[in-house]
Amino acid sequence: MDGAQFFKEQYEGLANRYVGLTSDIYLVPPEIIGDGSDLLERYKVEFDEKLYFEDSAIEFESPSEYGAGGAGGYTINFLKSGKGCSAVFINENALTPDAAENIKWLWRYNALHHELMHALDFNRQKNFNTAERTMDLVGAEAFADFKTLQHLSSKLSNGFMKIALKEYASNSITMNERGGIRSKIYERLTKKIDAKTIEHWASISI
Ligand SMILES: [Zn+2]
């Protein structure tokens, strides 16, 4: 089995495992995910009210500093018949246009886990407060990164998963180097997993 096939199967397995949390999971072409279109409308997700959360602790350096193009995915939370729901949108390719299929599927898989952890977080109202329409953005990102690294590190006996962990850990370190809110997220993450452990995963030999 090649990497593309492996991660495609893992992606589908992961989607099935969390079907109780959301069955709205969509692979979105990169030119659409970053173009500002309303993904709930575009993918015909039924909802009564789209939820927006404020984090008063965060002041962005510029509107495009966080959440704009190049993201691995988005989770949009909404109310339907009074119930909180999430729809997950995964970027088909957050890498360069000529990226190989295996690495594209690896990142779709990693991004899906990350986004599902946002849906879980929202469901549990851990870093989200629907009644107040507030959230802890740094807390939510650190939670999703923590759960994803923890998940991948539990599957290290598989060679493909080892690469997925190495990629995810390396990306976390790169994000930290970009500064701003990304550094705050990394700082929060390293309260849950030692920075040395993340550095070790990033340098794992494949
Ligand atoms: Zn996230």
C-alpha cells in the first residue's frame, strides 16, 4: 500500500469514527477555501444560525494574520433546531500546487484530526461558550494541536503515521517561529507537551 492510499483510508476511517460529532465533512479546493465564500451555503449545510465567537484577549496585528489562506481546514459552528453543530472543511491542498498525492493525503488526514478536535471542543464547550458567543482561541488551537499530536504519537509503530507525526510536529515548530498568535498557541501547547518532546518528534528519522 502506498502513502496516498493509506492516508485516504485513514481519513475515511477517522470521518466514520466521529460521525456522531459531525457528518458534515468536505474536501474543498484551495482556490475556494481561501476566497471568502460562505462554505455552509456553498456545500448546502442546513443551519439556522451561523455562530461567531469573540475572544476579547486577542488583538490581531492585521486582519490577515490568522485564519486566512493556506489553512489546512476550517470548522464552522452553527445552530440547527437549537442544537450546536459543526461542519468541517478540509483544504484539498494547503501545500504547493505540485505536491505529491501521498503528502497531500497525509496533510488532509492531519488537518481532519485537528478540525475534528475543534468540533469536539465546541461540543464539550471547553474553549467555546455558545451562550456568551465567546471563545479562547489560543486555548482551542492548543487543544486541537495537543490532541492531534497525542493521537499521532500513539500510532508510532506504523511507518506512515511516524511521518505524519514528524510533519505535524515540524509544522508546529515552524508556526511558533512565525511569531504573533502562533507563538502564543505553541507556548500554550508546550504546557501540555514538553517542547523537547515536540522537537524530538520533528527530528525523528524515517
Ligand atoms: Zn485550528
